[in-house]
Amino acid sequence: MIYNENMNRRLWRTTTLILMMTLVSIVSAADRQVINLTNGEWAPLLSEKAPNYGVLSEIVSKAFALENIDVHYGFYPWMRGLDLARAGEWDGTLAWSITDDRARDFYISKEPIYTTVSVFFHRKSLTVNEESLSELKKYRIGLSRGYHYGGGLDEMAANKQLNIEYAKDDLLNFKKLLAGRVDLVPIEVKVGLAIIKQHLTEKEQAQIVYATSPVIANSIYLLLSKKVSRNKQLMERFDRSLKQLIDNGEYQEYLLPGAAFTGITGSSSKP
């Protein structure tokens, strides 16, 4: 009889503990919010195929995780993703430079997610030693349609101060570079090197180098649609946590070559 009573007490305690743990898990899950962000292919910084969707996605996911918010990413062609976020069909999008129309339609993070460093790739047979954009007038420059390059390049292109040839994406511009149809291709250095390594043959890779000047620096940000009522408050929370990551040095660790991933990540869906 005593044995049965002891067994019953232990069973009751175990059952109660399991129920309490389940309740805590349910409450914790209910407390977490989800934010839906469009994303795009810009390996190795942003990519559906990269660990945790690329280092910039991971930084965004980590900042939101500090606020008890999970991130769900949808990968789209860049302009499609921007339009979906602008319309409020998705909460926001990453990662973009600031323009007047984006400032009108989006809440923009106080701190940039990243500052790109773009260089001019060219064929090894071509000597490029100019120091400023204004000195590049003699070259045919391959730009990707819809991109914002910063550093005054967009304005010079719009004002026809440079000889610009447009293509649908960076890979096509590299193909045009190899074929001699353009002379220079400006692109973020890490992204450019990744495209060359992934998509070009060893023989083609050996034909391409990049100039150390001029260099274009361009800050890119998280954008949250003004069409979504909660987004002003969500951006304030993101700004707070991103600043925390910057101040404690964790942000810089993400960008170190070979830095280990933390495992903080968002979920993803295809368009």
C-alpha cells in the first residue's frame, strides 16, 4: 500500500512537471512574434543557399531574436521583393541603400546593416590606374539594371557623364566583360569574387582582376514598410538590438573571415 502511494506521488509529480514545462513552452512560443522579410541572391552576403541565408541575414535575425522576434525570409528577384515590401504584402526587405522614394515608403534602420566596398573588375589585359570616377569616361562600364551603386556613380550614369552599358544581373556583366563588350564592372568585392569562383571556368577566372581604385563605399539598410502599422515599433526594437550588437563587438565578429555561425537564423520560403 505504501509502495503504491509512493509510486502515485512520483507519477503525479512527474505529470505535473511535464504539464508545467509544456505550458511554459506554449506561453513562450505565444510571446514570440514573426516578421516576414523579402531577401535576394547576393552571395556570400545574402543567399537562400548560404548557411543561415548569408551573414547579413544572420545579423538581422540575431538582432530581432534579442527582441523575441523570429524572422521568416522570402527570396525573390530584387525589384520584386522591394515592391512586395513597399505594398505591405511583406513586412520589409533587406538590404538596400537609401533613396528618396525608399525614405518615403519605408522606415529605415538607424544604422546600416553593412557598408559595401565596390571595386571595378576588368580584364587582366587592360591597365586601369585612374583615381576617381570622373577619370573613367573612356571606359565602357557594365551596370546591373535596377541596382543603386552609391558613391556618385548613379548620378553620373543618369547624367550620361559615363559610358554605361546595362545588363539584367552581375553574372551577365562578367560574361560581357570576358567577351570584350564592356571594360569595367563595378561590384561589391566579396560578391564579385564569389560570382567569379562559382560561375566562371578557371581559364575565365584567370582573365579577370580588379582595380584597387577608385573604390565605392555604400551603406545598406533594413527597410520596413510604412503600410504595416506595427513596423514603426518593430524598427525601434531592431535599432536598439542592432546597436547592442555593434556596441558589444558581436556585429564585427560576424564579418570576420571564417567567422563561425551562431545558429541564429530565420526561416525561408520560395516565391
